[in-house]
Amino acid sequence: MHDPQRPARRSSWHRRAGRPVRVWTAALLAVVLLHRWVPEARWLLVHLTTLGLVTNSVLVWSQHFTESLLHHRLPETARARQLARLGVLNAGIVLLVAGAPTGWWWASLAGAAAVGAAVAWHGAALLAQLRAALPSRFAVTVRYYAAAALLLPVGAVLGAVLAAGLPDRVHARVLLAHEAVNVLGFVGLTVAGTLLTLWPTVLRTRMREEAVRVATRALGALTGGVVLTGTGALLGSEVLALAGLAGYGLGLGAVLVVMVRTARARPPADHASLCLAAGTAWWAATVVALAVLLVRGGFDAAALGRLTVPLVAGFLVQVLLGAMSYLLPVTMGGGPAVVRAAHRALGRGAAFRVVVVNLCVLLFALPPGTLPSWVRVSVSALGAAVLFSFVPLMVSAARISVAGRRAARAAAGGAVPAAAGPGGGAVAAADRPAARGAGPAVAAPPGAPPGAPPGAPGPDRPARQARGALAGVLAVVLAVAAGIAADPAAAGLGAPAADGAGTAPTGETTVVRVAAREGMRFEPAVVEVPAGDELVIELVNEDRTGVHDLVLDSGAGSGRLAPGQSATVEAGVVGASLAGWCSVVGHRSAGMTLEVVALGADGRPVAGGTAGSSAGGPAAAPDPAAAADLAAAPGPEHTTRSPVLAPVTGPVEDGRRVHRVRLEVEELDQELAPGLRLRSWTYGGRYMGPTLHGEVGDVFEVELHNGGTTGHSVDFHAGVVAPDGPMRTVPPGESLTYRFEAVRSGTWLYHCATAPMSSHVAAGMFGAVVVDPPGLPPVDREYLLVHSEAYLAAGDGPGAAVVSPERVRAGTPSLTVFNGHATQYLHEPLRARVGERVRIRLLAAGPSGGLSFHVVGGQFDTVHKEGAYLLRPGGPEQGGAQALDLAPAQGGFVELTFAEPGTYPFLDHDLAAAERGARGLIRVEG
């Protein structure tokens, strides 16, 4: 028996299709609250929004609009396939979300395939529905949806490629293609097609006569623009990518013109229309900003990253919330009065919410360094809180709808009211687009003037909106003030002003030319400018191989310049002396500094300022390694490097074995200790490069490709070659081939030879070449341990670190490790059995410290150092060795056998170094 007291039920399709959005909203809220302790939090925030919320919503609402616009509602039997598509989609999202923090590329690949397959299946289903329906004036909207759905699989593949890890320059190009296809293509086309009918419906006004014609023409421009932009990015062609953005901009501009003309009849007034208007404005602004970034900086991943907040929070989230604010009450139904009440619930504080969100997005869109850190924290907290206020308001609206449907059913004696379910009765009317002069069936709210059209605002709404907007401005101002109060110095407050800071501007401009030269220097190194003049520095990089920049302590900077490039640095009005330096790691400490001297009217330097301080000292800043737990297991993203020395392999050509190796320079975050990640410069994607193993007489042919952002090189101690050519610094994006013959045995170091070498080696650019001597006796097990030091300064975020050239110069290492990690061999020990002969190869990579290698409980009967035996078994002395001492860049090996099972620690017997991580275990079984 049907219970008349129960509310009318929505279709199971809408109820079940809405569940993933609720789940992903909860997950997004959890990451927002816990982001400091969540791995890859920024990536998760973006993709929980774009995949979890936006993509699920696109699949649900594009299906809903397709059925309404084509007047072709699918039977309930077809819903199982739609729910299956959502199941595949969300399974793929789960895999993607799991793959990024864990580094499981197989999960990212499988997830991308599932997401792409689900959305492509959705697009094919919409096209089939379009072919089966009668001709419709609004069929173009369904074509938008289908085109968008068929673009996403391409974007999903590009996302999987990004997850695999790419050199920075390639990464930037693939990232641009990924964002163009997914955001401008998949989401942008869906939004453009929906706004054709949703925009006039939300405004409760008449659709423009030219709207369908313009939308039809714009589809080709938008789709072609996405394809051209993505293709240009992948090919590395800025011209092609800009042409694509120009075409896309023409299509978007046509859509926006129709929207503006439509809004003239009834300007945006409620939450839905205000959000849609603001979201489309950010959409257009980010397309323009993207084109400007391409013109000014080419393919730059960091610059693209600065558009994340405007694209996600400004465009995607606001358009989603605007559409949901209008559509949710309509689909929940309950009759016109109930729908109006639910709309009012979702629209509470509309002006306040929209102003706060858009001011917060605008602040985040400012150039880097404009906002102090605590201001960014307070502003982001306010913006997130206001965005998530939609959730309780949605719950309130749902309760109103449920109560209204229950009351209507009770009054009708159990009959289902027309507005109770989507697609029928009053809901269909309320949901129908305002076309040919027909508005939606929504009555005017109480208080509207006589004769006002349905849904018109009451007479007090403008005043309420003005008060709400003012409150929103004040809330953002208070958030900024709270951030400044938390750290006044970061905002330039609370610190004593330098003498001359009040110097009156002269109105004159001093222009100077500064060259970055080889040998880590600026020329001239001292620039004089009259106090009060505006200073403009024309910087040119005349170093043939190195990448440089110029940063002033006032905050002005040039950005990175490749050889031959130039930039203009506008330093502003100079009231006191300034310090400048190159911010590339190690360049400042190597002396690449600039002094700007402000001269008073008497021709003497203005007192105060910071000139002369640019070289820096051995910073007293906290060492980020101090918080690392050097007993804990490595993090889940770290893969223990095998200490086993692989056997000699390789093809024999003309009687000699040839080893061909490609060293790809990449700049990556690498874990050096539990919870501590260093921004590393790497050969082959790991802190400490790959090990090369050969024999005397072998030939090594190494291709070095620089995929980093500054110049790098490689010096093989195992080769005897003139260094001029093979050891030259290679600019970013270029390659060289280094060929040498191993004429002598040893355990040899290779490393980056680009100045300052100490910083490049400390950043991870080192490795070992093991060359076996003729007749080397076999052993049961052979291991390689490369000893190195890390010198760290705090990076951007918890657990993040960068190389500290000041610590290198001061000789105060943060960590000392074997094979690139402080604790890996405590938790995955080396293995041996009683009676086996074990050979341990050793190399001291430095950059500054040596090694005294010792095995606790063991004695060495063989010691080989720098090409010669110091000790062999069976000598008349019956001697043994307790340690092998190696200076920086020296190598050798020891051999021993274990008489008893047990766990034998090994360590650097410079015990301070051992306590910094230079230790591990050998587990011996009987």
C-alpha cells in the first residue's frame, strides 16, 4: 500500500546519480581541512573538483538537458546503462586519486583509461539519442555535449602521460595541452552549450533570436581552437598554440556577446545568475591570461600553475554552483511555491557569497609574492568556507522540497503533484528554456510590483544585494588584515624603515644595462642611481651556456633567462641602496650579486638599505632535516635503491664491449629521509644517478640531455679526455654525447661539473662508474654504497627542502647518506649467509666530506683503494682492516666473510655523519 504521508520520490536515476557528487564533495572538504598532512594535496584539491564534482555533474546534467531539449525522455530501462557509465567513471577517478599520492603510475593509467572510456561512452549515447529524436531547435546543445565528451579521452591520456613524470619543458607543453583539452574543451564546450538555454531561463527572460545561430557557428571555432591549442602545445609551437587560443577566443566572444545582450533585459540578480556571470567572466579572463603567458614566457609550467585558482575556483566551481542553484530546486520539485522557497534557501546571502569568492580569486590571481603567506592562508580559508556554505544551504533547500512534496501529497490524498518528478508537469515547464518569448512557469515572489513577470525580484532586493556586497568586501578586507596581523614583517610592516625610504621621487628615470656573464658574475656588479629616480635595469644573459636571473631584495625580478635572452627589471623609485643576486641554486653564493647604490644630493650613498648583504652567510635558519625521523621507514613514495652491483653486460662491437647510456637531466622532488623531500637535480630521475659497470677496455658512450631549467654537464672520472668539449655546460633543452674508454680499473665518480659544482653535486647530480680489473676474483655477493652529503634549507611547504649553498660553504651538512636515502638500509638490509664472501664497493661522492667505512662485528681481509690492494688475505702478517678511509671523490672496495648469523650494522665511523644517516644493516643468515 502506498503511504500518502511519504513525500513523492524522485526517479531512482536522479537519486543514485547524485550520490557520487555528494561523496566527492565530502572528500574535497576533508582534503581542504587536512591538506597540510595529505600527500599531493594541491593536485587532489584540483582533481577532486574537476573530476569528482565537475565531471560527474556534467554527465548527469547533460543527460538531463538532452532529454528536456529533445523532448525525448529515455525509458527507465535505459537508466542502468547510465548508472554503469557513472560507475566506470567513478572507479576511474578512485584509481587516479590513489595513483597520484602513491606514485602508482599503473593506477593513474588505468584510472585515466576508465574516465576516458566512460565519458566517450556518454558522448556516443548522446549522439544516438540525438539521431533517434525528432528535429529540435536546440539540437546544437547536444552536439556541444557530444563534442565535449569526445575530447575528454584525449585529455585523460595526456593526464596519464603527466603522471609518468616528464622533463620540465616537456611537462609544461603536455600540461598546457591537458588543460586546453579538459578545461577549455570538455568543460568549456559543455558550459557554452548549456548557457544557450540555461542563461535566459535563469534570468527569466526571452532568448535572443540569434542565440541558436551564434551557438551553432561558435561550436566550430571553440572545438577547432581547443584542437589547435593542444596540438601546438604538444609540438612545442607557441605560434600554433596562440592561433588556437585566438580561434577559441572568437567562439567564446560570440557566446559572451549573446549573454550580455540577453542580460540587458534582466540583469543577474540571484545567486544562480550572479555565479554564472562571474564564472563566465573568469573563463574569458583566463583564456586571455593564457595567451599573454604564452607570448611573454612560452611554455612555463609554473606560470600555468598560477592560473589554477582562476580556472578551478573562478570558472569551474562558480559555473557549477550557479547551475546547481537553479536546477536542484526544479528537479526536486514540489510545486511552484516550493521551488521558489528552495531557490530562496539556496540563494541566501547571494551578493555576499559571490563578492567574497571573486575577491578571493582575484587576490590569488595577483603576481607571485604580492600576497604574504599568512594573507594567502586567511583569504583561502574565507573563500573555501564561503564556497562550502553551499552544502548546508543545499541541505536546507532539500528539506523544504521534501516538506513541500509531503504536504502536497497529503492534501491530494496521495496523488503525486505535477512538479514532483523531473520531466513531468510543472517541473517540465519550469525546466523548459525560455524561447520564442515563453518564460518558465515560476510565479513572481511576494512583494513584486503588480504586473511583474514571474520570478521578478521584490522591491527591496537591490538594497539587500548592496548590503550583502558591502559585507563581502569588508569580510575580505578583514581576512587580509588578519593575515597581515599574523606576520606584519612579511607585509613590510613592523620593521624599521631604511634611511632614505622617504625620499621624494624626482620624476627622472635611470636606465642601466647589466650583463650576466660566464664565471658567475654580473657586469657591472655595482650600479649607482640618484636617490628618488626610478630605476630600470635592462638585463641580458651573455653567458653562452648558463641560465641566470636577477632578483632584487625589493621583490622585483627578471625571471629565468636562457643564453642570449634579455629582460627588463623595473625596480621602481629607489630611496635606499638595494641588493640583487641570481637565484639559481648556488649562483648567489658563488658571487653572482649586484649592488644598487642610491646616491644622495651630495653624491654620497644613502645610508641604510641592504646593499652589500646579497652574498649571504651560513644561514642560521632552521635546518629542515632536524625534524626528520632518522629511525623511521622511508615514505610510501620512496623506492629503495638496490645496493646489488649488477653484472657487466652490453654488446661487443669490434672486439670491445660498448655501454650506451642516456642521462636525462630532470628537476624533481626526491625523499632523502622520512618526511623530507629535496628539490633535486637528477641524472635519470633519481637523486644519485644510475651506476655504470664495465671492465678495463670497455667503451662508454653517454648521451646527456638537459631537461632542466638551468645549465648542466657531466664529468666522468673514469675517462681520460680533454674536458673542453665533453664536459661543457649544456643549456636547457640541448644534448651532448660523451665517449670514453675505461683504461684503468677503479670505482670512479661522475658528477655535474657546472659551477658551482658543490651545489650541483649536493642537489643529486652524481653517480658511480665501476670498472673491474682483469682477473678480479669472483665473490658470492657484491654491493655498491655511494656516500654523499645533503645541505638543506627550508623549501615551500612542510617537509620540503632546497639545497643551501651557504651550508655547503660552511661545511655543515644536514644529512649524510648511502645511495641517496638516510634510512632505506635500516628497513631493507643488505643480505648475506654465513661463510659467503661479500664484496662492498664504496665511493665518497662528497661534495665535501669523506668516509671511514666500518662494519660493526666484522673485519675486512681485503682492502682495495684507488686502483690498488692495500690488504689481501693470506699475508704473513695475518692482518685485517677495521675501516676503509676515502677522501671526497675516492673509491675502493672491501671484502669480508661472516662467521655467525646476526644483524651487522655498517656505518661511517665519523660518528656524527652516522648519526646524520650514514648507516645501514647487513642481515646474515645461517
